[in-house]
Amino acid sequence: MDYIILSVTILAIGIVGLVIKNDLIKMLIAIEMITAAATMNFVVFGSLMEDSLGQAFSILALSVDACVTAVALALAIAIFKRLNIRDVRDLSETREESPEEKPTVEEK
């Protein structure tokens, strides 16, 4: 029962961090806390039911979560390098201008 309380606490901290923070990296950390709480629930409820299926789902969830985190972190780094923006509010206001029409090369 203690692990369920711990999982709910981690979930609550993750949700509060996701709602309050505006920094892209801090939001990714909050999402990681939410997924860690869900993965912990898989293991806890699997052990309460004396079934190893919860552990199998937790391994699957951790591997998928690692892939999603790698892609999200790569996108965050690319956004920071290209636009120098870390604040999500600034990112939502930024719109990519349409590229200028480039002259075409005529073949001879």
C-alpha cells in the first residue's frame, strides 16, 4: 500500500510540474515523473495480484518511454538551437515565415 501512495505522490508532483512550469526541459522531466508513476503502478498491481504480467508491461513501458524521451529531447534541443527558445509560451507565439520564392534554374 505504501508504494501506491508513493506512486500517487509522484503522479501529483508530475502533474503540478507539467501545469506550472513553462520551460520545455522541465516539462519533459514532469512527463517522465508521470510515466514513472504509471510504471510503478504496473509493478505494484502485478505483485498484488501475484502475476508477472505487470512486470512485463513495466519493461515494455520503460522501453517505449525511453524512445519517446529521446525523440522529445532531440526536438527540444533542435528548437533551442534553431530558435533559441526554451519557454513554451514563446514557442507557441512563434510562427515560421513562409520561405521566399527562390528563382528556379532553367535548363539549357
